Amino acid sequence: MDQETITQTVSDRTDVDEDSAADAIRAVLTTLGERLSEDQATDLAAQLPEEFGQHLTEGESGQRFSEEEFVSRVGQRMETIELTDDRAVPAVLATVLESVDERERAAVVDQFEHYGFEELLAETDMDVDVTDRSPRER
């Protein structure tokens, strides 16, 4: 997906204007980049439009924090008051996961399961089966 399509999809999912959607995307991707390993953040960034991908790699990767802290960090970063962090996170994650290839999607989902972020994954309504991959691919 291109930048405009991703922004419009998040806007549609959250029922906010495109500026608010772009703000949410930035906040979620920056926080996601802090949680993923550096390699995973770089791999995911490579499959997104450059303006969005850069948010994944601009911070310190590999930080350990809870699902609750993830959502809280997103809320602290968002400038819009039209959208709450608990609505923004699943909308952006679902859109990002839809816009990357199956292998990258499965890798991100696997990392989220490893982190104990199952609730966030469930809220995205994404159904990714990682059971048929070898342990090396996980």
C-alpha cells in the first residue's frame, strides 16, 4: 500500500480526518520501532512507504515494555485529541499488517505473541497462522 492508501484506511477505520490518522500512524510506528528488534524494525520499514518506515527506525529498538505501556506511549506521542490511543493502536497495526507481505506479517505477529501482546493482536482482527513455519522463521 502507498502512503495515501494507508492513511485513508486508518482514517476510515477510526472515523477521523487524514491529519489525525497520520498522527496516529506516526505514534504507533515510532512505538512499534522501539519495541521490535532493530533487524525486525528495519525489515518492516523496508516494506512501508519511506515516510512511515522512517518512524520505525528513528528510536532505540529492542526496548522491553508491556502491552499497556505500548498503548500508553502511543497516547503520549499523539497530538490529536480526536482519537484515543486504544482506538488508534489496533487500527494502525491492522493496516500496517495488511500492507506488508505474508512473511513479514507473520514475523511481526510472532514477535507480538512472544512479547505477550496477544490482546493487541486480537483487536486488529488479523488472522495470521504462524504454526506452519519452521522455528528458524519464527
